[in-house]
Amino acid sequence: MSKIHKLSSALFGLLLLAGTVSVARAEVLKPYVLGDSLPGDFNQVVEKVKAALTANGFQIVGTYAPYKGAMAIAATTPELTAAASRAKNGGFGVAQRVAVTEVKGKIQVSYVNPAYLGTAYGLGKLEGVSAKLKAALGATQTFGSKGIEEADLKPGVYRYAMFMPYFNDVDVLNEHKDYKAAVEAVEKNLAAGAGGTVKVYRIDIPGKEISVFGVGIPKGFIDGPDNPANRDTDKEVMDIVDFQDLRHTAYLPYELMVRGNEVIALRGRYRIALHFPDTKMAGEHGFTKIMTAPWGIQTALEAAAGYKRILQ
């Protein structure tokens, strides 16, 4: 073989190797994982899921039933708290959301994909969390979108469309004297159901002035539930966007984070789009049907944060 042919073969091999590495790195991630089917009725499956999570090293921090036939379970692990502590605004991902949903007489067990959310929130792929969830609940398939490449999910990269917010474009809901005052205010307001909210959990990040609250919005701040003019409660939002056979119940609850003296939250337009990335802008199940949701979510969380907004 001539030197030219040898050189050409070597270059081809290098290009092929580079292409293989590139393909390997371009992992496509989806928002949710479907777990194994478990025997029993709805309540029995909920208890089995909680027991399996606990047996595999998770700490259950709260549960929330947003509407009939749905249960959101929030849990955490030392790996999650450590990752949340390292990343900017990483506390938004400190809780692993798991769901049990009854759909057409069958019960689905699902959870937010740690690799997907960890990538989006700057926490890393969270392989250890995924392994524990698979051991506890199974991992039949990922679902929730056609998939987004890992590099396109990262903070400062992912947004649904132009002029839409990124991960770090957070809403500052209120400011208090200090961290202690902020936490006390949130606890007090959630206990009172301010803004039509309910407390699901609280997780304190060790060594940081950061506390993360899971917040359900069963009633809302603007006009209460079941008003199509202002779809802002959990059920109103999910009735529109969560219509596929495999349900996205683990989208709930929302996170409200105390960071020092500030109380912050992810913007609704970012968080909804991240968890429902294939949703079209228009149509029966499009984002235009829930145009009021981001504002409604913000005002409910503001009330929980102690901000006194007066609606005109």
C-alpha cells in the first residue's frame, strides 16, 4: 500500500472514530420514565411505591394529590442534596418527583428522568439517582417528548422558543430581612393557604442558606379552580397539556426556593415548556390554551412568599 493510501486510511479511521464519539455524546433525553406495573388498587400502589423508594435509599419528604386518581410523591437522597448544593439554583432539582396515576382503569408509576432534569438544571446526569429509581420502581421506557440532545438541555441553552426564558431567568417573588425571616414567612403563608397554595415538602440544603419548598396550587390566587378564563391551578393546567396516554403527573408540585433573604421560583413559561417540550403553541392542547397559567402560577407563589399583590 502506498504512503498516500495509508495516510488516507488513517485519516478515514480518525474521522470515523470522531464521528462515533460525537454520536455517543449526543444522547437524546426525555422528561419522564415509566416504571413497572404494580399489582393492587390505587392506594396500595402508592404505598408500595413509597416503600420501594425508602428501601432503596430515598427519603420521602411529601405527597400531594392534585386531583382524583393522581398522587405526586417527593423524595430526596444525599446525592441530590450534594448536587443541588454545588450548582447555581440547583435547589430546584433537590426533590425527585414520582407519580402514581390512574388512567382508564390502569395504574401508571412514573417519575421525572434524573438525567433529563439534572442536565437542564446543571446538576449532571445523576446516574446514581437513576440507578436507585430503576431498582425501586423499574424503568420500562422514557417518554414525554421526542427527545432533546443533552447539549441542548443545559442551563443557558434550553428554551422553548425565542424570547422565552432560560433556567436562570428566575422570578424573584419577594425579599425579606434575612434567610430566617424568609423561611418563616413562607412557612406561615403556606400554612394559611395563601394564594390558593398548599405545602407539599421542605428540604433544607446543608451548609447553605437555601430551603426548597414543594408547592401545590389546588385553588390559585386569581379566581379559584374551574374557570377556563384563567387556567392557573394544577388541574386546570394539566387538563390541557397532560392528555397523552402516558401521563406527566410528576410535573407537580412546583418549587419555591428561599435563597438567602430572597424567595425565588422558576418562570412558568420555562418550567412548563421543559416538562412538556413537544407541546404545540396552538390547538386544543396548545400553550395558547394556558396563556394565563404562568402569571397565575407566579401570583400564587408570590402570595406564598409573602408578597402583597393587588389585582386590578
